[in-house]
Amino acid sequence: MEQRWGLLRKVQQWSPRPSQTIYRRVEGPQLENLEEEDREEGEELPAQFCPMELKGPERLGSCPGRSIPIPWAAAGRKAAPYLVLTTLLIFTGAFLLGYVAFRGSCQACGDSVLVVGEDVNSEDSSRGTLYWSDLQDMFLRFLGEGRMEDTIRLTSLRERVAGSARMATLVQDILDKLSRQKLDHVWTDTHYVGLQFPDPAHPNTLHWVGADGSVQEQLPLEDPEVYCPYSATGNATGKLVYAHYGRREDLQDLKAKDVELAGSLLLVRAGITSFAQKVAIAQDFGAHGVLIYPDPADFSQDPHKPGLSSDRAVYGHVHLGTGDPYTPGFPSFNQTQFPPVESSGLPNIPAQPISADVADRLLRKLTGPVAPQEWKGRLSDSPYRLGPGPGLRLVVNNHRTSTPISNIFACIEGFAEPDHYVVIGAQRDAWGPGAAKSAVGTAILLELVRTFSSMVSSGFRPRRSLLFISWDGGDFGSVGATEWLEGYLSVLHLKAVVYVSLDNSVLGDGKFHAKTSPLLVSLIENILKQVDSPNHSGQTLYDQVAFTHPSWDAEVIQPLPMDSSAYSFTAFAGTPRVYPFLHTKEDTYENLHKMLRGRLPAVVLAVAQLAGQLLIRLSHDHLLPLDFGRYGDVVLRHIGNLNEFSGDLKARGLTLQWVYSARGDYIRAAEKLRKEIYSSEQSDERLMRMYNVRIMRVEFYFLSQYVSPADSPFRHIFLGQGDHTLGALVEHLRMLRSDGSGAASSGLSPGLGFQESRFRRQLALLTWTLQGAANALSGDVWNIDNNF
């Protein structure tokens, strides 16, 4: 009888069952005080980690506060059986009544309780427990109400160069839109950054130079507004050399063919690598300047689709880094606070974009060896010789201007972990029309804000805070994003969970690529299986991708490029295409629409669905769906490259055993954490929060703690830049079998080759960062059981 009484008390206390999400609806300004309880029953555990999915309740109890009279005064021994029977009947009736009342509106519970089950009508979405399927349905229903295509078209028609007066008008218009949504916070911040612009009174020029050094015919630069921000200014004279894409291996091939690079002007094709990488590598090999052109082979691939006009040049900055290069490592809130230092990523040689027409004239003048077949493009009948050719004189007169830029923020606070931020951002500025560059991302961002605001009005509240950001200064190297990170780095290290970038999110409809951290690969795969393909009816995006890429994660998942704002979040802060018109004045709404053959609305909607469902999972799942074990596979792949040199190192008395041991400790720590999670009581909020903190900081663990953020801002050992990275170690090891021609890539003088002291330092930096990640993933110091 006492056991039954205990059960009845549990019914009265209304204890939620596994994995149910309960939202207390509060009218008015108290809406943010929503509460949630999540827990899961002990069930058979999977053999390996997979992203957690939302599950609904299996059984529900009664409502709190319901008074149930219990007869308890005994009338004698003869009445005992009847009392037992009566108690059982009352218990059964109370349980069923409580169950029905709980599944309904629970009118006796004071505040109405939100518990959405599968049996609840979509019209009555303000009641019941929110299952994953319910959240999907709610999200897709509200998302369909937006008009993203109109936003793309109207935004692309507006001038929005960073820091311009018209940009200020756009900022105000976006703030007005956000003020009409159900958001907890909306604000802006302003940074005073150094941007470089062309000088209208003194445009950049390009001339032929005679054998006697005299300046001769001027070559036309069709659009004086097309330039390379952060190029070195001044004059550069040298003989012309064709250098393919300007990659390090391209220039090494030229040296092997005895083509003189020192003192030359390099002609390189746009693509494959960033403008900044091309110029930095050219500088390493002693070139005096760089001319960058769009070859039709790269920018007009499909004869059935429009291609870039031959008289158009491609815009691109040449700072090998992100943010304001004149305040490296410091936020540009007020430039007077900081010493006048410059980023080491600023080039010392000038660079200038030119059109295919101008490049064709240059190629026709080249002599020397014929370029390899794979180096030949499609510039009419140009022979594509390597050079050297006639002399050229490049004059760059760009000037630096202190410019205010503004980022815009909107926030929906989480109710359980409000101090953990899931961040999504999009570049707002554009040098030209910027339809694909920034108008698409801006349209998707604003639509997601509106959609999640509508979901909040209908009862949804994320566990973690959602932070939507519109960045300024993106065309100059993610300046707005980086300066904000530099300003709040200490906070964001602890609180930012994941960053999702919408930049360049629609460049075509034939392929899908995800440039992301390994932590998100499993989650992206899961979401792709739930988003309909815009091209093939009845297929998902995953079906479309898997059809063209059987090993889809190897083909589709790509590393983060430096020109993405997400790169700064990952490599600096440690937080996790065929479109010919990008970075040109032909990046218009009309050309984007033609490239997609009228399917722009469907493709943009698919991207918005993918991004939105990622946000739901990342902000709502009880346990963060980040696959922290994948970095063990990343290390293993790189170790395959290192093993190639184990014999050479052994001959010198050196070993890579430390790296192998650290990698093993990381794998063991990840496996141990998986087992802890699956064997833990997930109703324990404190324990789940502890696990989430360890999971969300994995990227941070891979930031080298042994280099200065000011000197080496991209400290990530896998995705960063510098001597502390795994890539730099592998490149250095290659010098064991070369003549040292690649030494310049690390700032060494050519010819120095492999250096044992440098190798030991690189190995120590890499090993102890990896070991530190393993220790941090293990948890508290008393849980670290490795014997390194």
C-alpha cells in the first residue's frame, strides 16, 4: 500500500517522462522565462557516437496542483480488502484523468503548458510537446511566407560599399525590419577601420617598357574602379612571366624550367587560390608585381550559361589575413588606442586585376618555353608561353582611408543555456551589385530572423541563444567579423558554440559543397537527408549529392577558405562552385537568375531550410550534436603524410612518436567521453551542461597556446596559418627530399632547406597543442589518466 501511495504522489507531482520538452507559456514581457526539462530513458546504446535527435515523450503524467481525495481512515480489519480495492480504483482513475488532462490543455495548472505531441493539430501549435518533426513543420510553414527573391533583387540594386553613406541608409532599413520582429535584443556596433580605395584623381596604370627602360604604350584598364585593396602602392617594373594560378608549385615549376622570377611581373589566372595567396607567394619568389586576370576556361565553363565579359576584371583584396590590417590582433573600436602597427600579411609588392582582353594582349608578346598543356586556358589563339616577355610598368595609387563600418545584431535568448550562443552571419556590403556575394546571404539571414521570430510567437524557445549578425567590411577580408571577434574574444571563447556563414551560399545549382569544421560533418549529413532537392523532385539534397559523389564526405566537405568570415571564427576564435560573376560588376540579380535558369527561389529556399534546421538542432538539442571524435580521423589522415618521412627522420636520430602518442590520447579521450555521455543520467542538467561545454570548446582546444595571437592570429593547428600548424610541419619535412626551393614558404631564405632545430620546435608546438586538446576533452584533472 505504501508503494502505491508513493506512485500516486508521483502522479500528483506531475513528473515529465523522457526527452519531453515542456514550455511554460507566459504572456507579455515574461515570455523569456520559459522553462524546459529534458531527459532520456536508459535504452540500448549505439556502438558509436551520432548526432542526438529530438525525441518525444513516451508517457505523460498528471498536472501539478490537482487535488485528489484519498480515503485513508481504516474502518476495521474487515474493511481492509475494500479499502485496497477502492485505493486501486482511485489510483487508476486519477492516473487516467491526469493523463488525459496533461495531454489536453491542463486548465487547472495556472499557466497553460505547452506540450506538443504527434497527435496535435498544426493549427493548435501553441499546445503540446515540441517534437523534432513539429519543429521542422513549424519552421517550414513560417519560412514559406517570406519573399527572399524580392529581397535579393532589391538589395543588389542598392549601393552598399563598406563605409559609404548609402550603406548607412541600408543599416537603418534593416534595423527597422528587425524592430518589428519578436526579438530579445537588437543593436549595432561601429568600428573605425583602415580601408584602401582607388584614387579617382590618380588611377592605376599599366605601360609597356622599352629595352632602354623608357615608358611606352599604355594598356587600357577598362574599369578604374576595379583594384586590389591593400596592394602595395608605387611603381613596379619587370619582365612579364606567365605563372598559371600563381600557386607555389606553379612557381617552383617555372624555376625548374630556368624561367627567371626575381624582378619579374607575374601574369596569373584568378581562381584556385585567393588573390592574397597569389601575391604573397609571388613576393616570396622575388617578383616585383602581380597581374591577375579571369581566363575564359575558368569563368565561362558552360556554353549554355552566360559567361563573364572579356572586358571585365575581377575584384579581390590581397591582405593575407582577415580584419583591419592596421590594428592586427586588436579591435578597431578607436584607432587612437593602439600603436601604428601593420599586419605581416600586407604585401610589399603591387597587384592589379586586369581583364581577359588585356591578358590576351600580354600573352601574345611572351616568348620562351611553351606552357604545359594543363596551363593553357581559352584566350582566343594565344600560345600561352611562359616568358620572359617585354618589360611592363605597373603603377598603383590606392590610398588608405579611416572608415566607420557597422555590424548589426539580433538575438533570441535561450531559456536553459542563454550564455551559449549559436551564431549565424552574412556579409552585407558589396563592391558591385553583389547579388551572389552578399545579397543572397542577407536575404536568407533576414528571412531566418523573421521565421524564428514567428516560431517564438508560436511557443518555440531555444535552449541556447540564437545570434543573427549582418557583417560590414566583408569585401576587405571579413573586417567587421574579425574586429568584433578581436573585441570580445575572451567572451566568445567561452560562449560561442558554432558559427554558420551564409556568404556565397548560392553560386550555382549543380553541385553542393560544405566548407566546414569536421565537428559538423555528421550533423550536415543528417540535415541534408531532410531537405528536398531544388533540382530533382522526390529527392533530398543528400540523394543529389550522393549520386554524384559516392564518398560524399570526402568530395563535398571542403576546408574553410580564408576569405570566409567562418574562417576567422574557427582559426582565430576557435568556434566551429561554378559562378563566373563573383567579385565583378556582373554579379547582378539578372545574371544569377539566368545562371540558375529560373530556379533561384527554389535553390535559395533549400539553402535557407538547411541553415535553419542546423540552427534548430544546434540551439535546441539537449546534447550538442557535434562529432568531437572526427578530429582523431583528421590527425590520422595527416599522420599518413608524416609516415612518409619516418625513415629520413630516423636516419637523423629524430622521431614522430610524440605526435602518435598525443593522437592516441585524443582518440581515447573522445571514446571515453562518448561512453560517459551514453551511460549518464541525461536529466541531470548540471552534468549535461558540463558535457556541452567540453564538446563546444573542441575547436578552441586546437588553438595553439604557444604562439602570440598578435603575431599568429590563425592559431588553429589544422586550419590556421603559421609554423605551428600541421601543414607547415609536413611542408618542412618535404625539404628532407628537396633542394630547399620551398623554404621561402615559411619565411626562410631559399636554400636553407631542412633545419633540425626548427623541426623540433614545430613538433613540440604541434604535439603539446594536440595533447592539451586530449587532456581538456578528458574533463577534470583527476580524470586524465594518460601517461604521455
